[in-house]
Amino acid sequence: MPSPKKRALPKPLPEGFLLTDSEKKNWRLGKIIGQGGCGLIYLASRDVDRPVAADSDFVIKLEYHENGPLFSELKFYQRSAKAESMQKWKAKRNLDFLGIPTYWGSGLAEYNDLRYRFMAMDRLGSDLQKILEHSGGRLKKATVLQLGRGLVDILEYIHENEYVHADIKAANLMLGCRDPEQVYLADYGLSYRYCPEGVHKEYKENPKKGHNGTIEYTSLDAHKGLAPSRRGDLQILGFCLLHWLCGSLPWEKLLKYPTKVQEAKASLMDNLPDSVLQLSVRGASTDEVEAFLSYVKALDYQEKPNYQLLKHLLASVHTGGLDFSMPQEPAEGSATKPTNVKKAGRVKRPPKAKAVEDDKEEEKKAKPVPARYIRGPPLDKPQAQSQKEVEGVPAVSRSFRPRAAVAYAENDSESEEEEEDEEDGDYEGDEEEEASPRPIAACYLRGPPIGRVTQSKQKLTGRKADGLSSTLEGKKQQLLMHGRKHWDAQGGRREERMPNQEYVNQGWAAPKNDCDLPQTQWYEHTHAAPPTRRNGLLSMFFFASVFLFLGAALCVCHREFKPF
């Protein structure tokens, strides 16, 4: 019978099939629980007299005899991963756990004229790739650093036993079946003996063997066709840590083009640290991963790494167990404000920390509006001096509505507390009100002047109405007695007013104030020249006419009596 095609999944063996390994130990096959790159994974048990239980502690990997990955993995386990040698290593390095599955046996089998190779090992749980898919492609920073330190321990053991893994990725990291806090590096199908008999492989590029491994994480050495090395393993680990931390890699959209992936990886390594630091996401910086990759970049091809230094670079303040929950990103610009409970009256707030107060004080301060943008009469000198000034510009009212102007106080802590109470809804309105400045006259508001009938219908209530009424009454008395009014006592604008009697002589009703006049009459009233000025102009015109007449007469006489 012709041999089956290489790299094809084997035809399944029946459940309950018995296998005998090279050490004459019998194994009973259970259900298929998974499959690898070229093989099937069965539950297995050393108790061959009854069916395999669902909670069995062993599995068997099965492939066709002609395939190579299981053979390479088997050689690694036989040489380097026996239970006795790993126990000695853990005692020597004072380690509680070493994430390498235990090898229990291997052998050959035949069924329906097909030859198989199998290997028995510890049963493992779910792989890290499935966890990443459920957590949005990212892991918490503390978890990433913990995984990195554990993998450095695994790689040190492998490297000291003359092997490199060459295919580190989330799909090859398995959680323990009994203890999910334990993470194992599995699948040694691409493992390579880089230092047989203590002699390191030479640096020799081979383009025909380029881009070997998982293209997303494989090292630059593998892209060039170099034999796998310790430096390559650490670089692959660095790319994995960066991906788990940030959720993506710069070359993830170029995976169909190995050469472009190689160029992108070379660019990232050449531009350290900026190329890695700029990939940082909120709540998870990449400083540790950048330092890790920078150290790997400085390694020579045959140089032995300092594994303790690498673990130190991945140190974390977190000492708890692994947390595979989805990382929570803080909302941008969000600030946690304490929730205040409403109480009767006003509550005095405790003083804030100086650093927090300085940051939020700028947000609470409103930029003062220049006085030239506020409608109304100019502020007289006593009022301007009574208000606090911000950088030489008088404080002004908060709005342009016809109401009493309230000045901002730049460093008034009491005003800040009142503003905070209004925002939080704690202000009760039973506090003492501040003194109100002079109200703005209605004639200075936007729109045409208000007539007598309109104003007579207005209902002025409260303190603002009283202030406006008193102001209008004062203007009426001044018009009747003096006929003119100085609005600016300091040499400002001066406006003339006609006596009240003159309005009566012209047939107009005597107004209460300027604002009661119609628009055209108000303009003539406020801009009309006083009677004394008109009489002076007539006199000047009369004398100028007489002077011109006499001058013309003299010229005529002079011409008539001039001698010839």
C-alpha cells in the first residue's frame, strides 16, 4: 500500500484501541479532544481494563510514521524533558514550577496497514489563543509580564539542554488542566538542537530556508534562513509580549508578504526605543518590553543571554495570580468626582489637595469679558474701584441680559464654592445676597426706545424695579430744574437736554424721561442745540452780511472816482 501523503491528518484509530510504548507500558485510547498541525490528540489511560474517564490526566499525540514534527518533538522530550532531569533543575534554580509538559512514553503502532507514531504526555487545558480571543486580543500588563518571566525560565532550561523552541506563540501556550495558574510551553515540533555536543551552529544565511516558523512572530534570523538560536527565541518572545500587551503588531496586515514582514520587523528593531514606545496603549506602557527587545538586539548570534537580567527587566509590582480578564481602559478625560449628599443649607467643602486644586482651578475660572462689549452707561469711578480687576481689565457681568451686573472675582474662594454648589445642585438659595451694582437703564438695551404706553404697561418687580424707578425719577427732576445733564462727571460724554417747558410749547406731552420719547423726537431732543447757540449764530450772520455789503460799496466808489 502506498504511503499516505505527508503533512496530512492521520485516519483516526478506534476508541478503546490499545497501544504499547517502547518501555512495554500499555495505553488505552479514549475520545479525540483536539488536533495539532499534523496529528490527533486522544485522551488516554494506563488502566486498559475499563474505558478512559473524561477526567484522565494523560493524552496521546498520534501522527503518521512518515511525518516529521512529532519525531522532532519526541527527540526533544527524550533528550531534555524527562521528569527526573526537570526535578533536578527546579531544585537547582529554586523554582516552584517549570512550564514544560512531562513526557511519559512513546512508540509505534499499526492499524489497517497504516503505521503510526505516538507519544504519551501530561494532559493540558485550554490554550492562550482562545483566552486572547475572548479578551479582545489583549492581556493586562501585569499578566503579560508574568507570562514573560515564566517563559524566560522555560527557555533557559531548554537552551541549557541544547535546544531552542523556535515557535513561541499563544496557540502553543497551554493552561494546566488541574491548575489554570500554571502555563506550559507545548508543541516542540519545530524545536532545533542548536548546540549539539556543546558546539554552536555557525552563522550562515540560507535564503532557501528563509521565513521559517510562524510568520507573525518568527525572528529576523529565521527570515534570513539562519539556523534557530537562543537570540531568535528571545526575539520571538519579545514580539509575542508586544502583541499581547498592545493587541496588534505593525506588520499584521502584511502577513501574506514575508519579505515586507521582515522589513517591518527590521525597522522596529533598528528604531528602538521609539518604535516600541509609540505602540503604547492607555493604561499599559511598553517600557519593559522595549528594554527586553533592546537587550536582545545587542546579543550576538552565538552569545549566551543573561536570563536573570531578562527576568529583572520584566519585573512587576503585581505578585498575585494570573488575571486573564479583559483589560479596562480608563475613559479619556474622565475625572472621578465625589458624590455629595444634599443637606439643608450650605455645606462647607473640605479643602482640596493643592495639586488637584491647581489643575481644576483653571477650568473653573471664566475669562473676563472686556467692558467695551457690555451695553450700558460707563461705569463711574467709585464703582470700578470697588470691583476686583483681573489683569487690569474690570470685571463685568456674566451675560448681556437686562439684569444687575455681577463681577467675577479671580481668587475669591467663596465664589468658587458657590459655583460648585450650583453645579452639584446643593445650593439652597437661603444665603446672604451680595450687594447689587447700579442697574442698567432700559434705554441702553438692544432695540428701539420704549414708548410711554409700553413702559406704563411694564410690571417692574423686586429690587431691580425699585432701582430703575428711582433712577428715572431723578432724571425727571434734573430735566425740569436744569435742562441739561452731565452723565460723566470726569470729562466724559456730555449730552444737552431741552427744558421740559419747551416740549409743552411745541405741543408735545412732557416726558418722564428720555426713554419715553418716540425715536425721531428722542434724536432731535438729545441733539438739538440750545437757544443761546442759535441766537449767536444769527447775530454772527447779520454782522457778516453788513460787513460784506459795506466792503462792496467801497469798492464801487473807488472805481468811480479813480483819476484817469
